[in-house]
Amino acid sequence: MYLVAFAGACVLVAMVPGVSTAIILRQTLRAGRGSGLAATLGNETGILLWGLAAAFGLSALLVASQLAYDVMRVAGAAMLVVMGAQSLWQARKGAQAAEGTAVPGWRASYLAGTCLANPKAAVFAMSFLPQFVPAGQNVPLTLVTLALVWVLVDLLWYGLLIWLVARARAWLGRPAVRRRLEQVSGVVLIGLGVRLVTEVR
């Protein structure tokens, strides 16, 4: 029963737009379903590793170390700002110039999707997962199981989003629409980066 409750909570968490959603949709719009899926797998690799770290108490070390937390926070923010600037540059160049730009490969999309540089994921994993461990259960084993359920729910949700965006890509890829989407994507990513680097935990 606790797995059902946890899966429901994961669905609600996944549906809240954030950094992961912005990056995955951006990669899908730029290069199609394969790129969006690669970004999703990158994101879920990070989620799984943070979940495993929470299971074995390793994420607590990051949370306890202000220096490590700040380094990862700044690195994650810098990545978001760079990606946002790239989107704004693509919008400024216009659709014709963008068409001549090489689309990101699987590796680039995978790395763009990883959330390992986001310490918020570690804090969230450490605070979110233990709430669903029933009394008397093997804590590490249960936390690993919950992390796997979390990843599975994320994959299903983002897979649905990718499919919907890919279906509408012909319309979304029109020059004027694409330019506007690049602008919105750039502003959102830069805003998320600025918020991450200025946030006090």
C-alpha cells in the first residue's frame, strides 16, 4: 500500500514544472523524441543515484557540507544559465540560422538532462523518500525500492510529455513559433539558474 501512495506522490511531484521539465522539453523541441528521451535518461540517472545516496546516507554528507553544497549549486546554476543563453542566441539568430545549426546528439542531450549537479535533488531525495518507509521495514532496501519507483514514474510522465511535444513538433517548429519558444525557454532557464545560485538553503 505504501508503494501506491508513494507512486501517487511521485506523479504529483513530476507534474510540477521545474528544471527537468524545461530541459527535457527544450531538447525535444530542438531535436525530436530521441533527444528528449536522452535528456530524460540523464535526468533519471541523477535521480536514481541521489536516491541510492539517500538510501545509504551519502546525501547527508553533501547536505552537511556547506562548501560541497555551494559548489554543486553554482555549477548547476551555471549550466542552466549557459543553456538559457544558448536558447536566446538561437532565437536572436532566427529560424534560418537555427536550421543550419547541428542538433544535439544523444550524449549532449543526456548530459543536459542530468541533475547530478543540482544539490536540491539530494536534499529532496533525503527528505522525500524516508517519509514513505513503513515502520519495521529494512530501511536501505525500502529506500532503494522507492528510488526505483520514483524513476519509473518519472520515465512514464516525461515519456508522455515527449510524445505530445513530438506530435505537435511540426506546428511548434514553425519559424515564428520556434523563435518564441526559444525565447521563453531561455528566459525560464536563466531565471531558474539565477534562483538556484541566489537561494539560501
